[in-house]
Amino acid sequence: MDSLMFPKNQVVTFMIGGNFSADAGWKHKLRYHHGDYELIICVKGPINLLVGDETVTLNANDIYIVPPYT
């Protein structure tokens, strides 16, 4: 597993949070992250994601960070 580290003096800003759920077959519209990270915490899975060119499967209690410009 890769790690993600930030300098201890770097400011981190929380922008928005929420609880998302969807029915089977739901698809998100195409998105592009303009310089921000997205933190996904899977509470019930599996969830199959396509992030850039990478296919990701999250299961309950998995955490995934979508990097900027993805």
C-alpha cells in the first residue's frame, strides 16, 4: 500500500462531507478534481470505482484517497 504524507506545517482545509448511498447500477457523472483530494470511507461494500485509469474495489472499512487532477 502506498502512503500519503504531508508536511506537518501544511494547512489542510475540510471543505464538505456527507453520507452517500446509491442503488445498484448507479453511475456518477464524470468528475475532475481541480487540486483537491477526495477522501472516501467505505462503510458498506463492495464499491467498484474507476478513478482515472485505475479500477478500485472498496470493501467495508476501506479508505481511499482520490488525488488532485484525477
